[in-house]
Amino acid sequence: MRPLREEEKELSNTPSLPSPRRSVQTRVLLAMMAMVTIPTCLCGYLTHARAAEAFEQNLMRDSAVLAQTASHLIEGYVEAGRTRDLSVALDQVIQDKRIAFMVIWDSQGRMIDQRYNEPLAWHGYQQQLTPQERLSPLTLNRSIRLAYNNGDEMVVRRQLIRQQAAVAPTVPGATTYQGSIIGCLELGLVDPQQDELVNDMRDATLLIMAVISLLSMPLVVWLVRGLTRPLRRMLAATMRLGADGTFEPLEIKRDDEIGMLARSFNTMARNLANIRQALVDANEHLEQKVTERTGQLEHAKAQLEQEMVEKDQFIRAISHDLGAPLRNIAGLTSMLMLKHRAQMEEEVLSKLERISANIKTENDLIADLLELSRIKTRNGRRQNVDLAELVQSIAGGLSFDLEERKIEFVIDTPLPVLHAERNRMRQVFQNLIDNAIKYMPADQPLKRISVGVEKVNGVEAMYVRDTGMGIAPADQQAIFVLFRRARYSGHNDAPGRGVGLATVKTIIERYGGRIWVASEPPHGSTFYFTIDPQHYRAAVRGAARPVMQPQEAAS
């Protein structure tokens, strides 16, 4: 074990060492002090009680001996007829200062003689006995202990005085005496020295107890501190290990449980320090990897952005370069058909018309690609757009197709007002409603297209729903890819270039939302899309109402 000063210095170097409410050291110290003090006090008490009892028994024996001696003396003087010399003999007996009083009574209860060294003792004795108790056989030839004069104690002995006479022997060679009672002797005995001795013994016992307690306290403190000091060192080491991860092995060389605990603590703390260092190294390595990967991602992002810019520029360039020849071809085709239609054969005229139609299709495709490029790279002016009014305007523009196909168009729920680009919102609903019209089977019993808002998985989503043939599960993700169209809708001959839904998806994502389709052929399709709530402004109140009824179209 290291010196005490080194232990104190080590503990003092530990910042903010906690002070428990009830430390182990305090508990053990109190327990050991109790183990020392309680047995010492008990032994002192038992020793004092035993000594006091022994002194009392000794005083009882002395009272019996003195009373018997005095009674025999009186009997001798009475038998010898020397009653006049009895007074002198009693004066000699009363010289013993232990005798508080000595009173002689005759057989009739009359006082014959009396001697006093302590009148208060006789007075206190008389107050405690009644006349009947004086003749009680329980108090004859017995010593009793009584208190007098505010707690002082005395022993009183009542001894019978007999006059002995010889009688006929009952056993040959033996002499038998038979006496008559001639009186009674009352003897009070006190022993002040004995009381002082008892008090001195009590004081000595208390002093010995105090000396033992005081002498044992340093030893107890030394033992307790020797037991708890290693625990405090382990506590200090634990706090340092938890605060900054530093660990120094504890040098506690003991063969008891505390030594085993210290060795186990060293092993555990060493393992924790190694694990902490491994975590620090792994964290540094991870931070380095994250930095490297972040740089790689930033580089890849810059490359991707550059590629997107180059792609948009390429699309615009290709669109422009393709548009000019196509316009020339379209102009030449129109001129040939205007000037030479009469001289042309039907086959040639049909081919020229097909060339003109294909040129129009390609021009529309180029226009769509240019529009898609503008959506990704250019932001238009945003304003509050009333979707209900916008959808009604779109339905009015498509009223001819709706009437021709006898399709009912309905706004199911109030639609919100968005802070957005009006043309982009028009493109979204125009494409979705136009697709619903194009892919509506002619023989469908119920032809209906509805627009509204509903909660899907706790999120407000707008929808465009139709009662067409639906979209196969294999195509529900592919239809949002550029130039991809549904193959299993049952309408592969429907006009389209595979750009509309890709355009819708791009617009929705620019407004922080997403789009998806829910469909179970042949039970129609529902296109859902969400918009970031920050673009919402208000909701248009009003009941759901049809924009056009199939009966109106029929009329």
C-alpha cells in the first residue's frame, strides 16, 4: 500500500470528486465504533451491577452477624442476671459506626433499651413499617434493605432473643436446649464507605469505558480508512476514465476481496480504454472517408449538373437543327401539293400527305422536348392559381372530345389555390385529362373522369380518376419515363409520343411533390400527385358538381 500522502495527493488531483450522502467509510466507521462502544458499556454496566450486588450481600451478612452477636450477648446477660451491665455492653456494641440504630423490645412489645448513631435512619424505618408488620414473621430473623434520607440505603435486621434451658435428651449423650422468647432486637446497618466504594467503582468503570473508546477510535479510523481508501481511488480512476478517457493502472497490492476488485477494475478499465481508442481511430477514419466521399459526390454532382446543362443545350441545338430541315421539307411538300395536285396520281398525293403528317408529328415532338428542357432549366412567374377555375377551363377546351365520346367530367371535391406557374399547372391537368379521354374505350358502359383531393396514407393528394381499361402493373412505373408508353392498355393505336407523363412528373417534382398511379385493369386508373404544402394558399369552397353530363352531350 502506498504512503498516505501519495494517496491524498492522488485523490486531490481528481476534480469534483463526489461526496455521497452516506459514504461507505462513514457507515463502516459508525458500525465499528458501535461494535467497540456497546460491548464496553455492557461490560462496564454488568461489572458495576455485580460489584454493587456483592457489596449488598456483604452488608446483609454483616447485619446478620452483628444482630446474632448482639442477641447472644443480651441472652447471656439476661441468663446471668446481669441486666445492669447490659447497658455498658450495648454502649460498646454501638461504637461500630456502621450501626445506625439498635433497639431492644420485650416479648410484650415494650421498648427496653435503644441506641442511635443515625436517628434519621430510625425515623425513616418507623415510617415504612406498620405496627402489624413489626410482629410479622416475614421480617423476623431476616435482613431487609430500606431507603431513607432522600435515597440513602440501610439494611435492617430483626433478631429474636430467646432464653435457653436444658431439657431431657432424646438421644443418649446429647444435650437439648429449649428457649422461650424474651424479646426482639432491631438493628439498622449502614456503610457509607461501601456506598463511596460503589460510586468510585462506577466512576472508574465509566472512565475505563471512555478511555477504551478514545483509544480505540484512532485504530478504528485507521482500519476504516485502510479499507475505503482503495475504493475512493477506484472511484477517482473511474471518473477520470469517464471524463477524458485517461487511465492509469491502480497499484493496490492486497490479497483480499478489495485487491481482487482492484485487479478486475484494472482489466475492465484497460479494455474500455482500448475500445475507446479504437472508436476514436474508427471515427477519424470514418471522418476521413466521409470527407473523401463528400468530395467525390460533389465532383460527381458538378459533373452531373454539367452533363445536364450540356444535354439541355444539346437538345435545344438538335431541336433547332432538326426543325429547320423539317420546316423546309414541310414547305416544299405543301408547295408541290398546291401546284401539282391535279397532275399527281392518288398514290403520290397520299405519300405527300403522309410526309406532311409525319413532319407535323416530328415538329410537335421537337416542341415537346424543347418545352421539357425549359421546365428543367427555366422558372416562370408564379401567381395564385385557382385549380377549380383552371380545371373547368381545361374541360371547356376539351368539351368537343368529351361530348363526342359521351364522357361525364366531374370535380368531386373543392380544389386548393396554389402559388405556382399557371402554364405548368395547366400542363399537368391537361396531360392527365387528355390521356384519360384518349384511353377511354368506346364500348365502356360507364364513362367518367373525375378530379378531386383526398388523403392517401395521411397526405393530401390531388387526383385525376377515369373508368377506362386501366394500366397493367408492369407499365405503372414505366409510363413516367420519356418515350415510354403503356403496352397493355388495349389502345396501342392511340396517338401519343410518350412525352406527356414525363413532363407531368418533371413539373410535380419541381414543386416538391411526387406522382404515381393506382390501377387494377379493367377497373380504370387514378393518377395521384402531391405538392409541397408551402405552395398552398387556400381552398375553393363549394359542393362537387359535374362540368358536363352525358345527356347534354347526347342532345
